[in-house]
Amino acid sequence: MSTDFTSQRKAHQFLSERLQTLEPFSKEELQAVTGWAPAALATYWSKQFKDLVEPVDGGLFRVKERFRPYLDWRRFRGLVTQVKATQREYEVEEYKTVVVYEFYMPLTHEQALRVTLDSLFYKDAILPRLKRVGTARLEKHFKRELLDTDDDKYLQRICDFVEDKFGGYSIYHVDGRFRTGALCTIEEAAKRQKIGSKYLVDETTAVTRFVFPCDEEDVEPVRFLFRELFINNITQAVDGEDQIWAVESGVHNIVHIWKPKEE
């Protein structure tokens, strides 16, 4: 049986906004927003809210910084639910097919990297890229269905696929040392160093990891969209790199290396 959390959601929104503005409020204002009866308000206040607010002048209250973890609705719902589970129960969903990418980018380009990565979370950034790819190429990986009566509905279905497969990424930093030219002797390297040409370069690299649990039929569409929505955009956003690497594992074990085209 579903539970109506409408009044609790209103309380959550009210208190969240007051945390951001630090604007004082009265119990009556909270009651008016939620529609709680005085007895219900008194119960919530004494059991759940009293440690999250502090009194100020004139009988008003201010939301304390302690409320910040409860900006997440799920945590707030757990707070205001009368019967609280001591531990959440989980069920396991296993995928025997997975596509994993680890993308390597020097830290000097981290800002461009993060901007490109974060754009994958927004529909209004993904749709123009899909239109740029073109329906002719998309149809090789995403067959049109009867409901795809026009291009907008067809692209929306592909957006739904992206929503299902791309939930986020993880990023970490590694330190490395690289040789910048042909193999040479210590003496030759020293001579290059004297004229300001480095032979060995220390560099911090941002490694971005993507994990895509898949059904078998989704593997090639995932690989295709990863190239079109991410790789092609990040390689255009950076300049001056001799090589850009991505390691793919799971179904395929491949090292992808992008190099500048010869003039």
C-alpha cells in the first residue's frame, strides 16, 4: 500500500529553502505550509525537528547547518517516518555483460573534461549531439519502432536509452612519468635538458571510469554512443596533446589511442 508523503514533502521543501536563505520562521508558518494539525506539528517538532532548528528572537526559529544532510529527500523521509528501519534491505541484480572505459586525460585539461562529462547529465546537451550524429547513422544501432512516428519521438527513445545506461562516472588522479621523444642516453638527455627541452616529464593524470551494465544487445549501442556523445566531444575540446588514451574492458579488451593527424 502506497503512503502519501505530500505534507512531509512540503515540510522538506520549506526547511530546505530556509536553510539556504537562513530566513527565520515561525511554527505557524510551517503548519500553514504542511497543513498539519497542532498536535501533529507538536509531535514532529518534539521528535524530529527540535535538534535541527535553533530559536531566535521573537519566537522564531532558524534551520541549523545540521539539517544539510537531510536536503536529500530520502534521508528526510526516513527522519519523519514514524517506523524507521534500522537497516535498508537490498536485492542483487547481476549483469554478466559489462562495458568498462577508463579515460586518461592530463590534469591540465580537467576543467574541459568535467564540463564535457557533466553535459552527459542534461537532455538539452544530449539531443543536439544526437541530431549531429544523424538518424541514418543512429538507425544502424537503434532500429525504428512503430511508435517512432517522427524524428523527435525516435530521438527521445534514444535519450531514454542514455538515461538508463549513463548514471554517472568516477574520477581519480594518478601520478606518472613519460618520455617525450626517441629513446636516448643519459648524456643525450642531459644535453637536451640544458637547452630547455625535457626528456622525462612528470604529469598528473585524471582517470575517468565508466561502468555500463548491459544486456548483450546493448553492447554495441553503448560503445557507439560513448564515442559519439563523449569521446568525440572531449577530443575536440582539448588541444596540444600528443596522445589521448582510453582503455576498454569487459566484452572487448582494447586500448584506444587518439593521435593528431599528420599534416
